[in-house]
Amino acid sequence: MTHFKQRVFLVDGARTPFLKARQGPGPFTPVDLAVQAGRPLLSRQPFDRTAFDLVILGCVNVIADEMNPARVAALRLGLGAQMVAFTMQINCGSGMQSIDTAYRYIRDGSHQMILAGGAEALSHAPLVLRQSAVEWFGRVNASKSPLEMLRAMGGLRPEFFKPVIGLERGLTDPITELNMGQTAEVLAHRFGIDRESADAYAMESHHRLAAAQKEGRLTDEVMPAFARDGTVYDHDDGVRPDSDMQSLAKLKPVFEKPHGKVTAGNSSQITDGASWVIVASERAVDAHGLTPLAEITDSEWAALDPEIMGLGPVLSATPIAQRHGFGPEDIDLWELNEAFAAQVLSCIAAWNDAEFCREVLGYDAAFGRIDRDRLNVDGGAISLGHPVGTSGNRIVLHLANAMKQRGAKRGIATECIGGGLGGAMLLEAVE
Amino acid sequence: MTGHVLKHLGETKLELGPLAGREGNWRVGRDATGVLWLALDKVDSSINTITGDVLRELETHMAAAEANLPRAVVLRSAKSGGFAAGADITSFDRMSDEGAAELLAQGHAVLDRLEKLACPTVCVVHGAALGAGFELALACDARIAVPGASFGFPEVKLGLHPGLGGTFRLPALIDPTEAMTMMLTGKTAHTDRALSLGIVGEVVEERHVAAAVHALIENGIERHEPGLKARALGFEQARTMMARQMRSRTEEKAPAEHYPAPHALIELWEEHGNDHDTMQRGEITSFANLLKTPSSKNLRRVFSLRQKLKDTARGEDGVEHVHVIGAGAMGADIAAVAAIKGKTVTLSDLAMDTLGRAVKQAERICHDKHLSPAETRDVLDRLMPDPRGYGIARADLVIEAASEQVEVKEKIYADLGGRMKPDAILAINTSSLALDRLAKAAPNPSQFAGLHFFNPVARIDLVEVIRSRGTNSDTLTRLAAFCGAIGKLPVMLSDYPGFVVNRILTPYMLEAMMLMDEGVPKEVIDSAALRFGMPMGPVALADQVGLDVGLKVAESLHERLEAPMPAISNDLREKVAAGNLGRKTGRGFYDWSEGTPQVQTDGRAAPDLTDRLILPMLNAAVEVLRQDVAVDADAIDAAMIFATGWAPFRGGPLHYTRTRGTKAVTERLRELAEAHGPRFAPDDGWHGFS
């Protein structure tokens, strides 16, 4: 067994705008989105499309027409019949899991260049038939004579036609039967996050995204998507540049009425979007004459109780900091996925809580305060949305871009994952 | 993109029964069950045509089969490309007057013998079965299609109708009105349609051909019974009524005066539609008569002109990726057509909504071309709107279709310099600018040329390929091949104001506007042109091209040509200034808001009017020939026919000139010059033109 490990670089990446789910399915399926983001990214590379060793795509809500969306996307992007491709699913971590898998494969020397992405079209989440309706349909289908069929059909009940919204089921933890928004309510309570702080955080997210859009910081990252009806989607359309505390304060809690603190305004938005990054070894970088955005130097996954899944970033990013002896001042930029404002603020509070850090994380004192100026500098899922399988990919890509733009040396991208997981990735500037 | 494993496995092999040895143009063999397989495999040719030899050899095999009756006969093609493309068209010219009828009768006898063979006969069709190929299939008891098979009688496009039994065998097999429609329009029935019409009994994949054939023989072939409608049309009165409808509809598209063939077919069917034998004799006589008509001769000439342009387009284009600059009407359509033909395409434009409209337009073209949902998806995947111009660095060919201003183009070319691949070609799609000045701005003048497409790109076959002074021959060869690869016909030209098509067409449109200024209604003008045989009158054509484009071309010709041109009408300038640009804005000279305006062609216009429109085109064609803009007169005729639909039954402007007589034309031009001005004065080229 060899102990030699290859250096791994994040070469380039691009994503579609994140498109707010409005009425009915949006114009793109997950693979459509992956194609829209992938085409311009591949077109601006100096190497041939068939130069990849592997395609990995994170996608949670795979639609029936696109089983193994990674492979469908690889073929539609013209990567060739010989391109191995697989799809990963670790819920909200899928888009980062694809990068991490690419990172580990390349680090260990079996691969040189991998296209790793995430794609999600939440607006296409299906209406699901009730279990009782499915059983009835099965009985009708299995009937062996017209009489038997007639009898089976008699079992039809009106409630069979009341579909279950698949997305709602998907955003509910099956073990605890808590909706994701409820897990944020739990954290807000435990860490004393009030409604005003959550709203203030959300407002800032919108303002930061609006500024990033206006000042061109997303130009190389967000590629316009073109629908068949001629509509062009060229920016994250959930942004509200004029978001203010008054209008946010008016919103009613959506998950725990009437006393809860989590509203549609301080939660991430339901959106469609896809993102890709090119992960390459030093050898591939040299061979193709590439200029990487950043080097991937570490990653970590962690798990905890599903009802407080929102602390996933704390559990997964801390071991990285501990391995390298980093304090808050050593990390120039953070991308911490904004599932809920209360959840982000709870993570910050946990790291700043001496008892929590001692008992749970094994520190002697509090890890310390993460400066808001280093955290989600260009907005996040609250302003631009959270297409679950894509978000992990986006935060790593955006961290790399933001580090380059700001001349930062080191950054961590991290996310909470429905079901009680967390993922984190360490990027460093290329020397 | 085919992977290496499938590439190794190769194409699906055709089921040819027992290993069949070649005997002349046929491969023949009997399998263990006593079934005789006859596969047409024409010697020294990649496609099958039905020649005299092919039929004579088939007769020998029929005789052998009669003497030693097989269990069944399976007839198919051994060529992977398809069944059979019909008769060899060049042989029509060789058929002498009486000889034609005699040769046809011999062919009929062979097919009759096949039809009457005492054992079941099954025809398996893959690819196209056209004309005589289709007729061979019709003489069998049953037909099996492999997906992709198509059937059609394109004879009408050559001024003919089917001549080997198609006129009575197809109406006997399927709904007679559907059969007549196929023969009158020349439209092809693809696999699904052929199945629903009843041309084929079943459709099976190639891998199941042997099983399907044996099952059919085992279970017996059901004899076809005519339907109620077919029986009704056995009565003369019913046929007369139906024929009247067919005539009036045919007259609209193909007036009898110009296109006698479809009308001859209707008459034949009306008279003999209920009698196999008299219909057969009538078909032979009528076909032999049509062969002699000028209309058919000229239409066959058009066919050979097309072949000539196609020959220019052979070879490798070395173009996998095309980048198109400018997503306006032309750029968007060029991009869509190239993507449909499998090219990787990037399309750049400064305006995002223009790029969006280009995607919508591409989808519409896919729809119009009946592409399947999966094919449409692949086309749209291959066509990437590219606002940042990433494709420029990857393209083998950059087509610049930006706005028609020298300064704009020079600026674009300056930017291309450092970005294009060293061996990539830069082609400009322009209708009014001189190439030589732009060539100086191009990154590499030897790899720079003109590529002039016509609107609407998806429907017009011709592309003018224009060399500028420095263009090297490799670039021209590759551009011609590129045209072929995207299903277009290239005509190779040197730079000249308006090239060929616009040089010839502009005086026609400007003269029409002068006539309007003189008070002649536009409908009268357009109907005169339609009666001559133009597919569109000059006023409607100006609207269709776009009055802004037309004005620009007219101004450029006025400036750059020595020959006098009709003055540009104020009306045209005013319409352009007001933004009424023709079809694309819904209003020009005509109102297009309700679709294409209908112009009545009844009544006669003064012959002076027609000559004032048509003769300037002949004069300009002679000028273009004198200036060596095209290789020869045929190229000029081909360009006009395939770009503008110039009265094909007249064989093109220069061929028409020869038919009408050089002397008569020049005399008439002189008369017109005296009456209307020097713009009609005969060109110097008439001295050398014969």
C-alpha cells in the first residue's frame, strides 16, 4: 500500500441561477439544470470533454425519467459513452459529498480529474399517492376476472385522490417526525435565538447577495439558463434587495403556529438549481495547463440527533479545526449553509458556548466567536435558496471564488444535513 | 457519439437468408425451408437503382422460380443504405420516343410476373423505397418495414408520374385518395405513416426480420380486400367528383400550363381507375408522353443541377464545433440547422433575450422537422447560447452573422484574433458588404471567406460560398463540405456586389416598386410574376426578405455596380424608417399579421409588365456570367432555383434565355430601354452568350 497522497485542486466551477419554485414545476429537470450549468463550464476549459475519469452528481429528488442523473447528464454533456458516472445521496450534503468523494479518489491516486456536482429541481417533486390508494390500485391490477375487478374497484375511496406532497414528506425527518423547520425551532429554543436576531440575519443575507450580484462577484460562477420557451434566467431570483425588518416581522411562523420563531422570511427558499466543480490532481493541472481556484486540503462528516440536525456544521467543522490547530482567527472565510437563520445563529452560539465546547467538542474553553464579516459574505440559502442536492456544491464553489476575490488564505464550507448529519470541507489558497 | 464497444460491434447486419452468392446485381439463395431470398445489390454502386439490367435479371430469377417453385420469395436490398432509390434518372434522357413505351412495357412484364408468382412473395424494406423501388415492393404480396423505412413517388418533382405500375398498384392497396395524394405531391410516407396507410403490414427491427418473414409465410398472407371507399371509387361518377377536387387543389400549387404531370395522372385515374389493364396501358403511354415535355426535361435538369452542387459538397469539413456570432434571425437559424445536423454549436450575442429567442426558434425548427422529443432534446443540448463567447476558442468554424456594419465587424474580428484556434475558419454571412476590406481585418485572411445563407435558413437549400482575394483553396473546400454536412447546397463564387442571387434579384424587386410608384397595384405585379412561375411575387418577396435588408442590399448595389439600376423608391425608404420591415414586423407592403397574403393569379397582365420584371434578371445573370462570378451558367441557374425557387420548370434564368432565344431577349431589352430607360440596356455579356 502506498502512503503517497496526491494534492487535489478545485480548478473551476459554475452553477445555474437558483430559481425559486413558484406555481407548478419549473422549466428544468435536475439533469436539464446540470446540462445548463455544465455546458458553459466545459466550454471554457482548455481540455477535451472526454478528459474526465469520472462524473459524480449529488441529487436527492431523482425524477423517474432520469434514473442515475449523473450518467444521463454525462451523456447529454457529450462526455462520451465511456464516462463512468454515479449519483450520490446524503440529503442536503449530496453536492458536497460528490466533491469529497472526488477529493478522496484523487488524493488516493486512482483518478486524475473528476466532474463533481449537485442538481435539484424541487419544483418537480412529485405528488405521491397515499399508501392506501397504492394498495387499492394493486388489487385492481391483480384481479383475474372482470367480476373480481369490479369488486376490487368498489374499494375506491375519495381520500385516495388527495395526494401527499412528496416535498413535504422529504423535508420531514422520519425518525422524529419533525419537519426541518421544527428542528430549527428546537435549536432556537435551546440556544436562545430570538425572532429579531433571526430576521436581522435573514435581511443581511438578502442585502449581501444583492450587493454581490450588483458588484459582479457572481459573474464567473452563475451561468444563465435558457428555457425552451425563450425565457432567460440569469440571476438568483429569490433575492429581495429591499428586504427590511418591518416586512420580515409581519410574517407568521410557518412550522409551529402560532408561537414559533421560524418564518418563510428567515428560512432558506425552495429552489431549483445545479452546480458543478472540476476537481483535479496536480498531474492533471500540469498536463492541461490549468489555474486552480483553490486546493482542497481536508474534509469531515459527522452525525448527531436528528431533532437538532442544524448543529451539523459545528460537529463536522470542529474536527478539521482541531486537526490543524485552527482557531476562529485562522479561518478567513466561512460558508455555512443557511438552512434557517436560527440554525446558523445556533451554530455560532454553540461555538461561543464554553460549556458546550468543553462537553461536546472536547475543548478547554469556547472555540470562539465567528466574525459575521467572515461568514456567508455574499449571502446564502435564505436569499438565494436551497436546492438540497446542490447547496453543498455551491458553498464549496462559492467559497473558492470568494477566497480568490478577497485574497483569503483559508476557508471552510460546511452544512447541516436533514437526518442529523453535518459535512465540512477545508480549502486553501494555491501557493 | 458512438462508444468504442459499439463501434467494434459495427452496424446491425442485414438478414439476407442463406449465404447468398452474387449473380449480377442480385444475391440469391434458398434456405433450408425452401424460401428463396433475392437481395438487390447493384454492382459498383453504394445505392440501388432500378435499371434495365436489374429488371432483366429479376425476370431470369422469376423464370427459375416458376420452374422450381420455392415455398416463398423474400425480396430485399443488400445495401445498408436503403432499399432502392428509383430508376436511374439519367437513363430517362436516353429513352427514345417509341423506345420509352417499349422499355416500360418490358419492365411492366417483369413486375407482373413477380405479382403472379404462385408462391407467397414478401418484400422487406429498410431505408428508402422510392419510385421504381417502391413499385417493385408493391408487386409483392406483403411488405415488412424495418424502422426508418420510407416510401414515396417523387416522380412528380421530375415532371412525371409513376411508370412501373405505381399508378394502379398503390390505389389498389391503400385508400385511393391517399394514394393519389402521395403521387400528386411526391411526399414520402415514413415508417409509422406507411403502417397506418397500409403500405406495410408490419414493422419489425432488423434483428427480427427472419422470424417475421417465416411467421408470415407460416400463417399465410391475407389477401387485401378493397375498402368501402375504394369500392365506391370504382364508379366513374365518384371518381369524376373526386378528380375535380384534386384538379383544383393541384392547380393552385402546380398549374397545368407549367406542370402537366399531376394533371395527366388525375386524368388517367379518372378515366381508367376501375380497370387494371387499361390503366396499365394508359400509364405507359402517359409516362412516355411526359418524358418529352419541356417541363419534365427542365425539372430533370434541376435534379442534375442539384446533384452537381452536392458533388461540390463532398469531402471532409473538419468542423466539429461551430461558433456563430450574432443570434438574429440568420444567426439563430444557422445555429439551429447546424445543431440539428449534429454539430456542436455555440451562439453568442450581446443581448440575452435575443439568445433566449434563438433557443425558442431552434425548438420550433425541430418541431417543424418532426424531430422526436429525444432528438429535440439532443439538438437543444448541442446548441449552447454563449453570451461570454467561450466557444470562440474551441470552434473549428466561426460564422459571423452580426449587424451589417463594417465597423462593427472589424471590431469583432480584432477580438477574434487572439482567441480562435490557428486552423479555424472565419466565415462572414453578409448580403451587402464587400469581402476584401473585411478580409484585411480578419485574423487570417487565407482562412476567411463568405458564407451567405438565405432566409429562412431552415427551408432554403442554397448557400453562396464566396472567396475573397486571399482565401485559400482548403478553406473553400472545407466550407463547401460544411454546407453538405448541414444539408445545404453550396455554390462557389467570387466576390461581386450582391454575389449572384442578390445581384439578380434586386432589380426585380426594385422594378416592382417602380411599377407601384407608376400606379400599378402590387397584386397585379405579384400575380404577373406568379403566372410566370415564380414562387412569390417581387413585392411579397421584398416583405419576406425584410425591407431593411433589401434596402441595404439595394443601396450597396447602387453604390458598387456600374450597371444602372432602378431607382430606390421613396416608399421603401419611408417604410424602413417607420419600422414596417415586412413579414418580421407584421407589416411591409402587405399586411402579414394574418399570415402570408394571398394573391389571385386570375386575369392577364400586360406582357410588358412581366418582361419588365423578368428580363432585368436575365440581363443581370449574363452580367454575372461575364464577370466570372460563378464557374458556369449552370451554377448561376442552380443558385437562382435553389435560393429563390426561380421557376424550376423553366430550368433557371440562363436556360430560359436560351429557350426563348438570345436574340429575342436582347431585342426586347432594347425596346424596354427605349421605353423605360437605360437600366434595361443589354449587358456586354450578351455578345459572348450563346
